[in-house]
Amino acid sequence: MIRAVRLAAALLFACLGLVVTVQAPASAECTCKPGRLEQQVERAEAVFIATVDNVEVAGNDHTYDVTASRAYQGTPERSTQVFSAGGRNACGLGELAVGTSYVFLATGTEAPFEADSCSGTSVANPTKVAKIEKLLGEGTSVEPPPPPKAVRTLVEDSPPAGFARTAAPGAAAAIIGLLGLVVVRRLGRR
């Protein structure tokens, strides 16, 4: 009896260990050493604050649609994307919270920028922003693109509508009226 209980306990622990191992996130295998903020800033080609608008997941990879508000390094557009590879030894950022602002330290000169957990990307709290501004200055505001300009077309410059186009509605009404008259006369003869 005691032997059966020990065997059942051993099987239970083995199954629990297997479940924990299988469900461990891919980022648990990340072995990079992030380094100091100064080193992270040197490695980054773009440093900017952005709010996550949408997260697209493809396998272990994540693509973030973000709205940049301040750029310290590089020239991100107002609406841009950041890509983070996932999977074995990739050190991805995981699923960032929609509506939260982050300081992205990324590589690349245009969208999609690339970032991972070793790059130094993190939530844009006042302490992190102050450290970035101490290293790179106060940055520049990322403004939305200007609205498209309206093009005015003068009516005097457009040609008048042709006779067929002008007369078509009246002709259609006359034909419908005549057909209605024919139907009423036939019904009246019965």
C-alpha cells in the first residue's frame, strides 16, 4: 500500500514537472545580458516613447502598432511599428499592454523597428524617461503628418452637362407616365 502511494506521488510530481516545463514561456530561455542604459542607448538606432495601439501575434513573434510621441534618437513616424522576435533564445518583448506608453530602444532606421528584452525597452515611467533625457537631451515631439490640402475646382471651369444627360430624367418620367396611362386604360375597358 505504501509502495503504491509512493509510486502515485512520484508520477504526480513527474507530470507536474512536465507541465511546468512545457508551459514555460520562450523568453525563459533568454540568456542575453542587457547591460547598462548607456550601452543600450549606444546600440540603439532609434530611441522614442510610443503608446501601443495594437499587438499582432504570429507564432512567438509580436508586431506592435504604436503611436510615437517623443523621439530622442532616430526619426520614427507618428504611426509606426515595432517588431519583436520570439521563440527559442530570441528574448522577445512578449505581449505589451495596449494603451501603455513604452520607451523603445530599437534597431533600424524605419518601420518596422526591432526591439527585444535586452535592448532596454520598458514602460515609460518618469525615472526611465529622466535617465534617457539625461543621456540624449529632451528629444523632439513627433507630430502627426499634416492633413491633406483641399483642391478647389471652380464650377466655371467645368464643362456643362450634355443635352442627353440633362433630358434623361424628364424623358424617363414621361415614359413611366405613358405606361401607367396605358395600364389604367386597359383596366378600365374590362
